[in-house]
Amino acid sequence: MASTNNSISGSVEELREDVPLKRTGAKSYSFWKCLHYRNADCLTGIGLVYTVFTTISISVTFLLMLQIYYGAHQILPHGNVVTDNAECSSIGTLILKKGGNAVDAAVAATICMAVVNPHTTGLAAGGIFMTYNHRTRSLPEVIDFGPTIQLDTTTLPRLIIGLGFAHRLYGKLPWVVIVRPSVNLARNGFIVQKTLSTAIEMSRAFDLYGTPQPGQRMELTTLAYTLEVYSNITADQFENLLESSNKPSKEYAINSTFANYNVYVPNSPTIGPVLLTTLNNIKKYNFTKDDTTKPEYTYRLAEIILNTYAELNITKRLYEVTASVVTVTDMQDNYVSIVTGLNGMLGSSHMSLAGYITDNAPVVTGDLETSFMPVIVTDSKFICGKRIIFGTGDASLAVQILSELLIADKNITDSIEASRFRILGEKEIGIEEHFIPNFTEEVMTYLNTIGNLTSLSEPYDGINSILLLGDNSDVHSDTRTGGLPSQL
């Protein structure tokens, strides 16, 4: 049983230089006049001082204007890490600072999420990993460690198997360096977020972690010990522990073109092909940016998704899987999206002797086995055009995000924070009633004509995303989960 020790935690600087410039003496120097007449005095004495100072001033002013316009950290960042938790995002950038690549950072941040968000993910969680390098522009590679990996394995938990497998193929730093920050976090304690507190309250799972309140510090000493043991597994030991029954699968992503963008997703047995089919059905309507501002657009989008789900015999199973999303980019143009989760909030609600919650057996209906879906989008015409990295556990959410970003052409923050609906089953539409902003009454009236509206309560799944355009980046952690991004 994991031990908990909760204690309440306690709850810009602007630097300015005002340097007045005064002209003295008989001679007046003009930087622009200097350049025009190529005056030799400009390159010596006071002329050189004026020339250099003016050049520096113009450069600094230009950079400050860019920062004001684009926002902090959006000029040539060396790395972006976006998760549901500020501490996990910081662990990701810490790994980048140590010389790790995007895979190292994403794996480290995902292990961290297994510590701080046990209601959505954990060491028993399954998931899908996708990595892509924009310099080579080869097809993204996908590692699936979902329900195909047996739950009753006594060697390693599913998350460690999947992430360890990905790290061995693509990682750069030693495995122990990747896991160590999460060992320390579990041992020394982390700040409980509202989403975890709400999940425990809703599930009445007080025997797992007690009754932690948001802002309290929670220590998980048993889990820390378990992670420390896993951190010391060598490559040879890891290989020996893999069997045919628990070895992740590896393949290339599939893609389709939507609104002049390449959309890459995992192939079956994930929900990826369902997303591409839905997008192809949307393309038939030739929606424009102006269309997205009309109330009936949301109705039409929901109708298309409902019809596609009916055509492919998709059921409510898609909503039963939780989703924890980690997205990372590095300065070598590596992009990584990892989506992990449990078969229901807090999984089986049973704590293992190793200090992590076990998972329920997956509920499988039809031919699909998992709804974990990392997504990577690139401009189909311009190499330096818009690139988007995100992930979700629900195809209907992915459709709405892509609609906001690629058809409505909104920024990443507005797209993620917009009102969303979820397709729960045949003719059943879930609405996040307690999220602000919400759909207008007119939109709700439209939606009510095509399905039964159901209220969705917190905690909600979040979508964490990175948008790159040229050398600039914009990142956003979904406020539904209370996360914060970290940039290097």
C-alpha cells in the first residue's frame, strides 16, 4: 500500500534602463547619414560609438517588439514540453537541459504524470507513443503498448514496458537519468491538483490516498521505491524481461490530407483511422472560416461525427478510457506525442503492493481495441508552415481541435479552450456543463435536434498541444486539467 503524508503548502520583476541621449559639441552624427555617405568618421571615435550604439538599440527594440507581439518564449525556443502538470512539464525541460532529446523528455514527463495523476494514468496504464522528425520528414513511427500487452505480467508494469521500449529505440540519455526525477518527486512529495482530488471524491476511493485537498503535498514512498528499482534496470535486463505476450508493437503512422495539411495518426487497432474517415467526410462540405462562426456549424460538425460513428459501428466504448497527453519538441525538430491512460478513472481502484493502481481489463467492442491517439499535423505545401502536435483519447475531440486550428484558423489557446462536445454513443452527445465558456443557447438548440444531450462533470480530459510556425512556437496546457507548459 502506498503511504501518503499530506501537509498543507503555502498558498515580474521588470528591469528598465532609462538612458537619456544628449547631443554635445559642435558635430552632430546621424547613423543613417553615416550609412548613406559612408563617412569615414562613422568608423572611428565618437562616430563609431554612435553607429554601434544605434545598431544595438534598433536590434533590442525590434526583439522586444517581437516578444510583446508573440508573447514570452515564442522566439526560437530550444524545446517545448506540455503536460497536465507544471512539475512534469518542468521535469521534461530539465531532461532537455541535460542534453536529452524530445523522446527522453517525453518519457520522463509521462512517468512523472504516472506519479501525480493516478486517476488518469499510472504504471499499469497503456498508451500510444508517436515520434516524428521534421528535418527528414519521414513517416512518424508509432509504438503501441495498449491492451495487447497482458495485464497479468509479473515482470514489469505496462507503462514501464512501453516507455522503456521507446526509450531504447530513440532515447539519448541513460534510463536512470530519465526515471530519477519522478523517484524524487514521489519520495519528496508533489502538490495535489484539483483534478485528482475531484476524482477521488467522485469515486469515493478514499482508501487509496485518503482525502487530499488541492494544494496539499502528497508523498508516495512505496511508489518511489518501486520506481527506483525500475530506474536501475539495464538494457540487457529489460530485453530479457520482454516476452511475446508483453512486447509493444512498432509500425509507421498513417495519414490523410485535410485543409491542405497532413494529419498523421496511429493505424489500427487504434481509433486513428476513424479520425481520418471523419475528416474525409468533413471535406465534402467545403467549410470556410466564415462558416465556423455560425451556430449551425457546430451542429453540422456533430452530425458528421455521429454519422461516421454509426457507419463504422463505433460505440460508447471510446469514452470509457481516460487520457493523459504529453507533447514535446526539441531543437533538432523531433516531435513526440504520448497518450496514456486507464480503462476508467482510477483504473480498478485497487492499490498494488508496488504502490500503483492496477487497471481493469479493457472493454472491447467490435474491431477497435483502444482510443489512445497521438496526432501530428504538418503543412502539405510549406516545410516551415504550421505544425501541430497534440493527442487525445477521443476522436470527436480531435475533430473539433483540428476544425478550430485548420478551418477556423484560431490560435492554439483559443482552440484548446473552446467549448467541446463528446460523442458518447448513438445519438448521445456529452456537454461539459461546468466549463466556461460554454456553447450558446442557439448552438445547444441545434445540437438537441440530432441527439440526446448529457451533462459531463469534472474532471475532464485535457488536450495539451504545441503549434510551430517557422521558428516560432506557441504552446498550451488545457486549463481543464490545470497543467502548465514549460519551455527551454
